[in-house]
Amino acid sequence: MQVLANISRIGEKILDRIVAIFLILVILFAGYSLWNSYMLFRGGFAGDDLLKYKPQISEDGTNPTLWDLMKINEDVIAWITIDDTNIDHPIVQGEDNMEYINKDVYKKFALSGSIFLDYRNNRDFTDPYSLLYGHHMERGGMFGDVVLFEDQKYFDKHKTGTLFLPDQTFKIEIFMVSKIDAYDPVIFNPSSIKTMDGRNYLIEQARQKMIHQRDIDIGNDRIIALSTCEKATTNGRTVLLAVIRPMKGDK
């Protein structure tokens, strides 16, 4: 009987330790999940350390704070702001379209990545069509707010933004939002759009898959696209199209 009692006590101790280890693992996993969610949330927005480099509209169109940020990372090329949204980020350009998928503007690992210009585009936005990418983050982080433009009222209310380059500032005017397949050979191939005729063809292609649009005078203005993942579809992308026009005082 004593042997059985000892075996029972040993079994209880082993069980207690297993339960304790399990609870510790649950706590550690919960802690990691909270930390991971916090890091994702924080990484999706420009913090105070980055916002100090955000350019302000100036009379001469130059943006010295952007030059300061470029000294930290030579891949920084611009800053984009869409009025009254969470889209307010520096723009980088890597050697390919994978470099900044999970890397922040300081070149450190970040699941939220960065807003980046397609590597095939000119970094000074002189192409007829320039393509920007950003992750679809929760609560509007990175390009998360792009999908909000699928709502008619939101699209009607949010029309403008600003694109800051080191030596020039552009006004952004949004005119269309479309749902596009990630493998679309026109929208996601900016190297094929090098003329105004090509730009016009791209607009027509996007119009075939548009959700909303507004009539504006596009003329010979250059256009940009903001692309992000559509979570309901594996290869679905929500793409915002806008014209960019030099602000007063810029050429």
C-alpha cells in the first residue's frame, strides 16, 4: 500500500508540473501575441520619431526635412499624405519589389514593411504612371485605408492629398478606385507605361474594373496608383488612382 501511495504522490507531482508548464506556455504565447499585435499596430503608422521628418508645404516647394531622412536611408524618395486619412508615410524604393515588404524605413525588420515605389519606376515620379505598394494593416495602418475608398461616401469625401519630393511638391487628386487582380499585366507593369497613350490605355483598363470614379480633367498629368491587398481575395488588390500636379511655384 505504501508503494502505491508513493507512486500516486509522484504521479500527482508530475501532473502538477505538466499543468504548470502548460500554463506558463499559455501565458508566454498570450504575451507574445499581444506584443506581436502591438508591434504590427505601431509599425503601421508613422511614429513621432518619423513624423519629425514629414515635410511641410513651402513657398518654394523644397522639403529639407526629407533630405534629412534621406541621409539616414538613401532609399527614401518621397512622402505621401492623403488628407483626412491614416495614409501619411515616407516612400522608399528598393532594388526590387521584395526589399521593403518586411523592412521599415530604417531598414530594420518590420512585418508592416514600408510604402514603396515599384522598382521599375523613376524615383522622381517623372513616369506617366507610378505604382506604390503598401500592406493592408488593421485600423488603417500603412495602406489599410485604401480599401475604405470602396465605400461611396468615403470616396466622395476624400479627394486630395500631397506628394512631397525633395525638390518639388505635388497636389494629389483622386479620381478612381478599382479592384484589380495582382497579376494584371497592365496595372502592375509600370515599365510598359512610358507614354501618354499608354497611360490612357491603363486608365481604360482600370475603368473596366472600377468601383467608383469621379470626372476630373486629367489632361496630360501624370498619375499614381496606391495598391494594397484585398483581404477577401488571395490575389485581389484594391487600387486607388490619382493625378499629381505641381503645386503653385513648382514647375
